[in-house]
Amino acid sequence: MRYGILASTAGLAFALAVVSPASRPLAAQGQRSAGATKTSTARTAWGDPDLQGKWEIADAATPMERPKDFATKTFLTDQEVADRIARVRKQRAVTDPDGADVAFPDVKAAAATTHEKGIRGEEYNRFWVDAPERKIKPWNRTSLIIDPPDGRMPPFTPEAIKRIEAREAARRNRGEADTWQDRNISERCIVNAFMRIGGGERQILQSPGFVSITVATGNINEPIIVPVDGRPRPSDSVRTWLGVSRGRWDGSTLVVETTNINGLQDGGPILASRTPYQRFLGAGDTLKIVERFTRVDADTIEHSYTVDDPRTYVRPYTVLRPLTKADDNLLLPENGCHEGNYGIVGQLSAGRADEEYARKAARAEQDARQPQFQEMKRRTEEWIQANAQKR
């Protein structure tokens, strides 16, 4: 079920705007898919490229990382795109002759880990799930990652590997809800800087000198106010959970650079058996996120983001994906995050109800993470060896 944006969000964005000349477009540049040949010429009343509207991350049926079968191939042919879409639709088809639960069709009881049998995949039923057929937007890239050139996530730094090892050792023989500090920051109603590249629907509003971007995510949809009037950043000592954003126009592309992120974003366990390690592992204090928004036609924005965190990845990586125009009636209500964080109380209470089960479940989660972690270590070690040979 979807809901719509509150009028107060628009009011906030425009109340912060000042009547000053906005930056004027510079030479156009930006990353493009093979299908995008020109940018939209739509302009605001004051002359900036018009990105306004409600947008959704398009379902392109494109994997984040390039399948190894494609090697160095960046783009698919039209026929290959059609074949991929047909294959994905077939994989997503849910046969449901007995009226079984469809909330988690990819996680059935038979496939659940021992400690989750009868639990995982049974959390919700049809009553709570609105699952209309998803439209797939043809997208001819072999991966959403466009840099590094191999379309794969870069390896983690040796420092990041040590952080993970230390975390895993500290968690051994403990439950995942022994204290409130064991839970990840999202469950504790704290939103990190990565919310701007995640989430789902988003609304973009503009006024002279400012762009407001509201991202609908699990716990918050507070608008991110991005000045594009050339104002300086605050001191490096000023750091926040969401960081500080500054924008500029590069031709028809809005470039948003976010820095001044605090160093507290690495807390809590990572449940990698269901959530990949690569969701977020940076401490945050060296993280910089650069986003680019280019409207290529009335219904499409190409959105790229570059994650640069030298304490976590051996090199930056860039993701490019399409945003498609959403219905103007789409609503984004305020999120209250458990309206007082009641969820954490239930999690801690459940952990106390059966301490032995909690410890066994935590060990099972760690065991499930090991193959993934060993692969991460292998890639980091390969990178170390390759760089040692270059010296």
C-alpha cells in the first residue's frame, strides 16, 4: 500500500529557500546507458534543469554486480535484454494453488535454517501484503555497478576485514539481542547516511538556490535540503548521521556531494545470512557519497552514486540506475519508527524468553556468514598480492 507526501514537506523545502540567483548550468556531462541519447530540456521558472516530481527506483531486472559469465561485457543487445526480462519474470512467478503465504515466496519453510523453521517466511500473510505486478524497465547494462570496469564491488580493505573479524569474535557465544547495543542502528530508529541511496520512492522539489530530496525509507522520510547556491561546508568537526550535502549544476546534471558523516555508522551486528555484508561496513568518518541526477526524458532520471570510503573499500565504486516517474497521487506519509521504538523492547524481551535458543540462533547466523566472509578475505588477499607485485 502506498501513501502520499505531506504538505509540510513541501513547505519546509520552500521555507528554507532564499531569493538568490541559483547556479547556472555548466557544460553537460554524465554517465549514460546505451539507450539514453539526450537530456531533458525542461527548466524551472528560474532556469535550472527541472527534476521535480515523485520518482521510483525502476525495476530493471539488472543485478547489482555483473555476472561473471559476462566478463568485460558492459551492455546487452535488445534481444538479450528481452531474454533477461522473460527469465526474471519466470523466476518471479509464484504458483500458489493452496493459498499459501506469498509475503516471502523466495524463503519457504523447507529452505529455512534449522533455528528458523516455522518462523522465517511466516511473518506476514496476504492481509498485510500489497504486491501488485512489478513493471520491469528495459535496461541494457549487465550490472548496476558501472565502476570498477568489471562491474563488481571492490574488495574490502585489510582494515575492514580486521573490523569484521573483531566483531565476529566479540559476538561468539552471545545472543543477538543481549543488549540494545547489539541491534543495528536502523532497528534503533537511527538512520545512517546510506538512506539517500537506498529507500524506495522519493520526491524532488526545487526552489531558487535549493533542492529538496525526500526518500521514503523504513524509519524516516525527512527531506534532505541541498543548497546549490555555492555556500561553503561547515567545519570538518561538524558531523551528523546523514552528513552534510552540497549541490551544484554540471550542465543538466545535479551533482550532490555528501561529507561530514559521523563515525558511528558501523555499529550493531550484520545478519549476512539474509543481508549482505556489503550493505554498509564503513565507520563513516572517511565516507564521501557523490550523487548525480540527470533527467533524460519526461519519465526517467538517471541516478548514479559513488561511494568513496578508503577505510572500507580499496577503491570507490559507482552505481547507475534509472528512476521512473511515479503517479502524482503517490503519497509518502511520515514514518514514526515504532512510535517510540517499541520494537526494540520486543526484541530484547524475546531474547530473554529463551536465552539458549538466542545463543544457538546467533551461532547459526555466524556459521551461515562464514562462506561469504571467507570469499571476502580471499578477494582482499588477492588485491594485496597484486598490489605488492606492482611495487
